[in-house]
Amino acid sequence: MNEKICVITGANSGIGKAAAIQIAQKGYRVIMACRNQERGEAALQDVKQQSGSDAVELMLVDMALQASIRAFADAYLAKYDVLDVLIQNAAMFDINQKEIVFTDEGIEKVWATNHIGPILLESLLLDTLKKSEQGRILTIASKGLAVYPFLKVDLDDPEFRQRKFSVQKAYYQSKQAQVMYTYWLAEKLKDTAVTVNAIRVTNVQIDVDARYPTTNKWLRKMYSVKSKFSITPEKMAETYTYLATSPEVATTTGTYYDDPKHIVSSNGYSKKPENIAALMDITMRYLEKQTA
């Protein structure tokens, strides 16, 4: 039987790392797509040790930069001609960020990392996913979207160039966009063997002091209390692993999962075809700019 391959972005910590361990234990070759060489190497050794698998490797990519994503795709395609699972886990959400930040390519960094980057990566690897007997793409959203039932993507200013920047607003807008992208891509690929599903990630325990060392004491205390009522990364990763590997969802597509047993609904705005089409029209312009 041919070895199945799973690419996980942002796999050096948290849910991504836990999913890498679990999926490697299922017998998949896992590609940990990480931004930082040092942290990635440390995580790679942990994943190999905890999974008991040597079929795990590190490849570098910065999901904020299209040039880096293209370099990653070229490196992958030079080595592999098939991809079975792509988990778009990497995301940017720094609670310390107060001012807008643009990438070296001139795109607001949250929008670039959380929305544009995953779409570019998928487009570059799609042919390899189509070569799989049953390719799977998993996008990642957030349970925090439930707090914003009327949230829309500001198609006139998705990068906050004409409005006051808020990292929370930027993050949740990008996650709303990813849900809409999931519906769009599932429809686009409905006549193929590739499925596309979204996962609504809930509050997950984090090491607040390690992740946000410069955050003020009040915020660290707040997040520490919140973490006590959160699930472990390992528990959340079980949903990733289920949707990535379970034969029960081999033909399930265009669906939004809370956990393996619960399918949820996004808000009304996100499901309207005209809104999805408008979002994807704007999105594709970002990719065209970089190839022009």
C-alpha cells in the first residue's frame, strides 16, 4: 500500500504539533510546514519521539509571504507527486499587536497569513491532491466567530488601510473569509475526489507566559484563567485527525465541524453565493498581483 502524505502548516506547536503526532501514529508521512528552522527542528524531534514514527519531516514556509509559499510548493513538488491531506493550520493572532503591520510584499500581515496564504498554497498543490485516491483539504476557523453573528468581510478594505486596525477584527474577518472559501472550494471540486471541510477551533490551552512573554500582567492573568476552562491541544487535534484520516468522512465536503460528532453552521452572510463570489474575486486579485 502506498504511503499517504499529510502537510500541516504551523506544526511546530499547539494543535498543529499534536495533530502531527496523531496523524503520524496513523501511518501517514507528515510534512511539518513551519516558519522557524530552530523551533521546527525541536518540534520535529518531539513529534518523531512521541509518535514513534520516522516518517516525519520539516519543510520551511512563511505563510505570510507568497514567495515563501511558492518556494515551499516547488520544494514539495520536486520530491513528491501526490498529496493526500493538506491542513491549513498556521495562523497569525498576536494579542500584543496594536498597530497594523504589512509584509515585505505589501499586504496586511493577518490577511496575508490567515487567508491569502492558505489559498495560494492550496492552488499550488491542488494537482497533487487530485492525484490522491481521496485528497482532503482542511481549513481552520474559530469558535470566536459565534460572538460576531453579523460579521462580514469588508471587501472595500480587508486590510484596514482606511479604518482603524484591530488585531481581533482582522483575525475574525480572516477566519470568516476562510469559512466562505471552504464553501467555494468544495463546490469547485465537487466533481473530483478532493474534499474540503472547515474546523471551528474552540478555546485551547496555551502556555501564556511562553507565547506572550511581553504581555502585561493583567492580560496574562486573564488568558491564564481562560486557559483553565479550555481543552487541550491534543483533544482539539482529534478533530483534525478524524477529518484527515477517517473513512467515515471520505465523501463529506463543504462542511463546518465543531468536533467529530457535531456539524455547525456559519452565519447567513457567509453562506450567500453572491457574497462568496465577491470575496473570491477580491482574493484572486491578490494572487494575480504577485504573478503579474
